Amino acid sequence: MRIVLAAMVGCSSSASDGEGTETESGLPPMTSTTTSTLSQETLVVPHSGGLQLLALDGSVSASWTWTDLAGSCARCGGEGASPDGDGLLLSFTTGEGGGARTGAIARVDANGDLDFRVDGFGFPHDVIRDPLDDTLIVVETGADALRWIPGDGSAESAVRSLTTSDAQFPGNPNGAERVDVGGRSYLLVSHRPNGDGRITMWDITDGAPTFVWRFPASGHVATPHGPILRPVGSDWWLLWAHTDGQGRNNGTVSLAVTSDPTVAPTYVADLVPGDDVGPFSFFRGVELLTDGRMFLTDSGGGGGPGGGGASGRVIEATFPDLEPPATGESGAYGDQVFVPLGDATEIASGLGMPFEAWYWAR
């Protein structure tokens, strides 16, 4: 099975907006590091000190602090962002650690102005618009839950939720992407409970989330982050940042494939970076473009709320030509196939704990 890259839908972000793939306008720079007009194609990078928009070559187009975007935020740290019509939804920490109520979500409009901010979430890693009723899905790592709240940001109270009371929901959700296909909406979620990391798929079309599949079928993956599910030719490819794919702080890019997104994918390989970029130290994000370019986000060491260290980086690589292993490895930790990542280039460095770098065509 040779991978042929073709037009892909739903690949403009780590979570689709209400139109499915792209937003039409973008945030102008509040604090711009260049004098050029912002590109219509950017990588959106939430990090410990705020939010950056990077050109695809890694140069900085615009930069904001969390205080710029969301108001008083002396110890904020970036976790996630997703497109929302003409603006962005943001999730970030607001205090020490990942405790029960140390995070917030916000929406900023096309001018970078704050529409609303809602505090009181447990280490939120993502916030995504639900097309069913315009509610917001908050991915709460510290609360072991997905919490749906009013879409206008008027309250933090749950309209509905998904918690570990559901036997198929393992808790510790730390990344999510909305996948719209066949007239239905799905939510792809990564989980990092101790010793039992996995990825799950949920049908959210009719309100109450319905379990669809889990990966791997048995066993676990080691601290997954930022799963994406993208069409390539006639197949759908699952990619995720396998943060501890070769052991503690020794990450790999994991891949699996399916012909039907409602069917659990078959494992293909774990891609291992070579000497050109060196090993990942805290690998947390993967993006795939229609032309086969991948953007990989390594948070590096240090960092944390308020800025901290600045060893984070973004790496560009190429989607490989691979087939599922004939020997039938499952992709569970310890039952893997390791393949060289191939040519890779560090395009941005010196970032403070970047969590992801996702593509936004504005």
C-alpha cells in the first residue's frame, strides 16, 4: 500500500471550526516581530508565555502574551488553541500545577480582542466548539473529564459531560480533535492515565457522546499527545505525539491507518528522529498538511507557567511512504516497529514550552 498524498479535508487545525476546515479571517498582530503583512497560512503555537503565529518557514509573524489576550494572567501557561469562526478558542493554566481549578478558557475575535474568559477548569488542554448546539467542549486533564459549557462563555457549569463513570472513558484527557465526516461529528481524544495511555474516538453528533473505538485494542501507549485523524488518498491516518514512545522523554511519531474513520485503525510504525534534529525531549504535537509536510512540536525541558525555560522547538519533516507491518505489531508500548523519521529540519527554536503548532489557513 503506497501512500499517495491527495487533497485532504479537515486539516486546518487541531480542531475544526464550525465550517469544517478553514476560517476566513485572522488575528492581526498586537505585538508583531515583523513589518510584513501576516501570511494567510500560519502555524498557531500556544506556549508558556502566550501565543505565537509562525510562518511556515518558522519565522514569527505575530506574538501575544496571555495578558494581552485574556487579561490578568501573571502565571499563565499555554495548553491549546482551536479555530472558531473568525477567532480563536484558547485554553491555558492560571496557577501552579495541574490542580482541580487552575485553568481557564477564552475566546478572542479576529482583532485579537477578548470576547470572554471563563475560569475554574482542571488543567484544560483544549477547548473545541460542538456544532450540535454551539456549546464548548473543555478537555480537563486535571478533572478526568470532558465538560460541555454554554457556547457564549456565560458560565462554567456543565451542560453535559463525559467522565470516568463511563467504562470506556479512561480519564486524563490531554488532547482532542473534532472530525466531521459523513454528516456526523466525532471527537478524537488522547488520554494519559498512569500506565494506561490510549486514544479514543467518540460520536458526538446527537449530544450524548457514544464510544466508537479505542487504540490500541489492548495494552497501552506511553503518554500520547495531540492526536489527529486526516484523510490521505482513500485512507484515514491517525498520527499522534508518542511522548514516551521509546521510554521516558524519548518520543516518537506514531502512525496508524484505516479506510473508515469509524473503525479502529491498524498500527503502522513509530518514527524515530535522527541526528539531524536529535531526540525529542518532550514531544507534544504533530501536524500534517495536504502536501505531506509534517510539523512536530517538541516542548523541550523547563518552561512552565509564566515563561520558564525556552528550549522548545518546531521541526518540519515529510510524511513517509509506509505499510502496516506484516508481523502484526499492535502499536501498544513494547509492541512497536521503529522506523527512521527521515530528513527533518528544525525551523523554530527558543520557544517556552510550546504545546502544539497547528496549521491555520486564514
